[in-house]
Amino acid sequence: MSELFLLSLNILEGLFLGLFFFLGLYWTVQKITHSEHIAAWFMLSMLMRTAVVVGGFYFILAEGWGSGAVALLGFIFARLLVTKLSKRHMTSTWRAT
């Protein structure tokens, strides 16, 4: 396969891992505000999110460090995207109440 296709696949893999991690974090924060078991929710969420992301990067890094670096760029982009969207959501929710 072409190098460009593989790099775009790696950035998408990193993006999906980042979306899973940071949207999972956002969901957890929303969930624990209405829960009695805050520590349990947070710990289970953190362990699950971390295990999936570390496993994903393990398989990506099997292709080489260049693939891992490109996937990391996708992961960072997902963080920026989720941060921007969650700020927008929190601002609109705050104004509505």
C-alpha cells in the first residue's frame, strides 16, 4: 500500500482512540455528578479508557515509531476537538439554565 494511505490510516486510528478516550472522560464527568459512587465510576472509566488506548497504540507502534507519531497527532487533534465541543456545550447549557 502507499505510504500516504498508511499515514492517513494511522492518523484516523489515533483520532478514533482520542475520541474514545476524551468522549469517555466527558461522559464519565457528566455521569458522576449524579452518582453516589463517584470514585468507582471514575476508576473504572479511567482503567477501561487507558487499557483501550494503550492497547491501540501498542498495535499501531508495531508498524514503527513513525506510525505511532502520526497516530499521536490524531489523538491530540481529538483532544482539541472534544475540548472545543464540550466548552461550547457547557456554555450553551449554562446560558439555558
